Amino acid sequence: MAGSPVAGHRDANPPGTDSTSPAPKRLSSLTGLRFAGAVGVLYTHSMLMINPHLAKTLGPEVWVGGSAVSLFFILSGYVLTHSARPDDTARAFWRRRAAKIFPNHALTWCIVVGALACAGATTLSEGSGIAASLSSLFLVHTWVPSHLFVSAGNPVSWSLAAEVFFYFLFPFMLPRIKRLSPRGLLIGAATAIAVVWLWPVFCALVVNPDGSSFPEYWFLYMLPVTRLPEFVLGMLAARIASSGLRIPRIGVLPSALGVISAVIMNSAFLPQRFLYAASTVAPLVVLVYATAELDLRDRTSLLRTRPLVLLGEMSYAMYLVHFLVLGLLYLGLTDHGWSNLSVVLLGIPFVLLTSWLLYAGVERPCVRRFSTPRARTRTRTRAAAAS
């Protein structure tokens, strides 16, 4: 289980918009929170490597990563809505999103597919395997209810397919959400939470009445349209924060404890189908809202410290490489007597180093180079030099 932390801190001042209009306030604490979510994903995959039996028992250790997925989807909706400019265009928005996610994704996809080819993977030479790999490159693979497709390429890229779907719809959804009244925003948020809770019921009655594990997993966890209400909930939360609505304030620490309690308690009492997203969606949006308030109200925030912001900006790269790094170390070291725990402890520093190299060497330069058309970049440079 993994999430994709791609709508990051730098989106709060997006390139390609009118520099004379007031820039939205940077939500650096949400960037720090993004790193906390990335750590949750790393924790779950590490625990699954240390104790593979958890894949069958599905204890709270597994649902930490599942909750991080919801966190990232809600965060994306919140940050992109908060940072949206009135004069932005759909084309400019899509260009920035592509510059953000595709360079890292394409590079890690090439590494994974190249490694599988060198290892002699038979699926890469078959028609269905080639189709699955190419669909993962273009991030449409999770629309196909197939083990081969959803795990093709870099396995953790499944949630990028959902993000791409959200980004495609965002320019069309935002004007409609902006037209909602304060009451309409609250009704919309309640409806989004209700839909997330209704998906498991619909799945049990219509999609997967025989209770098979994979159809339920695919429909509730990987299918992009099923995860859309979480992204919309983040958008609505951002609009509620800017609407002046007076709602009960809950601090970041109580909100975080609420998420942790939901992960631990609900995994013991609720059916598995409710744990993919429904059981934690409400406490997670409260956590995102409370964290953003720290910046909007200029309050002290540990998440806003420079090291955590940097780690948050690296979180997308960390998400893409952590499974690959840990997997390669596992294959290379366990045959030489290393325990699973030793591999994970050795791998974590390598994950951080590789994440920084990918962020500093690929992601950041590509965002600067491709997020704004060359002509506009030259115009801005000349105007800055003249002033």
C-alpha cells in the first residue's frame, strides 16, 4: 500500500500565473505533514518486508500505509485548491502537473522495467505484459481489474493513476466548488465522507458479492473514480477554510491522535472493506484542516521547520524509490545471510539518499524547466532584469 505525495509545497506559488496578483499563503506545515505520510508508507512496506505474514493478517501496521493514501489524496485536493489563481488556465495547470510527476515516474519506470528485463521476466515478452507495462508508463493501468496491470512497472505508481485522473478533472470541478455557499460547502463535505463510506457497501452488494479479495482491493483501493471523493473532500476543506465559516477548532495533536486511534481501533472491529479509506477519511480531513490553520493563522508549527519542509518536498521522490531500493537490497543481501530487519535498517538511509538525488537531480530541475513555457520564462527574466 502506498500513496503519492505529489502536490507539494511549491504548488502554493505556481508558475505561469499573474505575478501582480497576491500570491496564496504558503502552507509549509502541510509539506511537513506530507513527509509524515511518506514515513507511514515506508513504515508499512518495511513492516511487510520484516514480517511477510502481515500481508495475510492485515493488522494496524498495514493500514498505516492505507491511511497515508487517503492523506495524500486529501492533501492534493486541499493544496491545489488553496493555490489556484483566478487567471490560471487548464492547459497551464496540466503542464505544471506533468512537469511535477512524469520525469520522476518515467525514470523509475525505466529502472524497474530494465531490471525485470535483465532478470529475464517472461511477462515483458508477452503481449499482455507489454500492454500492462505501457499502461503503467502512461498511468492508466489501474483502470483494468487485473493483477498483471495494477502491479506493472513501478508497483507503487498505482496511485499516480488516480492523481492524474484528479488533475484532469480539477479545472472543471474547481469553478463549481467555488460557487458553493458556506452551507453548500458543509453539505458537500458531509456528502463526500458519506460516499466514501457507501463505496464498501456498494462493493459488497454489487461489485463483489462473492467476497473475493482482489476485486474488493481493486475497486475500493486502486480504482481512480472510487478515490475521487477524498480529493474532492480536500478541495471542499480548502474552500471552507477560506470562506470564513466558524467551525469548532481541533488542534493538530488531537487530530493526529484521532487518526492513530482510528487506524488501531477500526482494524479490530470493522470489516476489511471499510479500512481502505472509509474508517479514517473523517479524522484525516480534520488533521489536514487543522495543520493548514497553523500557517493560515501564523501559529508556531514544528512541521514548518526547514528540515521537515525539505523532507516533505522530497516525499514524492521517496515514495517512488523506497520500494525499489528496499526490494533490490532484499534480493541482494538475504542470500548472504542478512535478516529482513537488517536489510530494512540498512535500506532506510539509502532510501533517503536516493530520494534526495532524485529530487535534486531530476524533479526540481524539470519543474523549473518545463512547468512554464520558454517564451514566458524569457519574458519574465527580461522584465526582472529591467526592473
